[in-house]
Amino acid sequence: MPLITGMSILLICQFLGELLARGLMLPVPGPVFGMVILLVGLLVRGKVPESLRVTGEGLLRYLTLLFVPAGVGLMVHAQLIGQDIWSILVTLVLSTALTLAVTVWVLDRLNRRGERQ
């Protein structure tokens, strides 16, 4: 029964996120809003329910299976990827550099704020 309850919580949060994303017509995926809704719910509650913990651990145990379709897609579309390899590589390098820069900036700001307090 805990698995059903935990999965229901996850699916309800995802459904509410989809409703929010489509209702507001924002270019953000519904599951992202669903995760925010779940986070807010967990923060309000103050702890993770046992059913949600059990379900989350079960899903994480099989997370590697989700990479199989991506690997198959890489093999099937290798020729298409090869045609655009330079734009893909430039995009990956620039996005990684931007992510690292933003992360460093945020951590620096948090460290400075922590030193003042």
C-alpha cells in the first residue's frame, strides 16, 4: 500500500504541474512545476512521508533503465548527430560553462551572506 500512496502523490504533483504549465501557457514542462509543487508540499509538511520515501527509493533503484532509450537513440541517429556534431559540441561546452559560472556566482553570494550573519 505505501507504494501506491507514494506513486499517487508523485502522479498528482505531476498532473497539477501539467495543469499549471498548460493553463498559464508557459514554456516550462509540467513535471518541473510538479516537482516544485512536491517540494513546497514537503517543506510545509517538514518531512518526507514514509510512502513517498519507499516509492522514491524504488524508482531510484531502476533509474539506469531510463538511459537505455537515450543510448538507443544515439545509435539509431548517429548519422544525424554526426552532421551537426560541431553545433552540438559548442552548445554543450557553452551551456556547461554558463552553468558552472552561475553556480560559482550563487555559491559566492551565499558564502558572503553567511559571513555577514
